[in-house]
Amino acid sequence: MEQARTSLPTEHFPTVLSTEQAAKRLSLSKKTLEKLRVVGNGPKFRKLAGAVRYVESDLINWLEVCSRTSTSDRGRQTKKAVARV
């Protein structure tokens, strides 16, 4: 017996972006965003059927984490970033 599918309106789904689209939104190169992903210092991402995708709200959250009040403000750093300093 086939289950009935309930269709959710598309406004309930987040905006999903490719690496190229996310990089453009962040004013970064695709290569920079890829490097940030590899070292774990970039925004959260998802792997969907092998493709890397970013959710718009995660990009906004990452931008907030990256905000600083002065050039000497180191902000909230990941363990990897602290280890490199």
C-alpha cells in the first residue's frame, strides 16, 4: 500500500545554495570558501547526494560569529584557529 505524501509549502524549506552561490553571497571566492570548509573554519554545510550545499541561515550565523569590534578583537575562535596562533 502506497503512503500518502503530504506536501509542505515551499516557504517552510530553507534557501539552499551551492558553493558558488554561497561564495557569491559572502563576497568570497569559491576557492576561499572551499578552503574554509576543509579546515573547518567556514559556515556549516550539508552533503546532499554527494553535493555540498549551504543553508542561507547558516551563512548569516557564520557572519555573526565572524563579527569584530576592533582589529585586535580575536572573536570566538575554533580550537583549530587557536592552535595556529
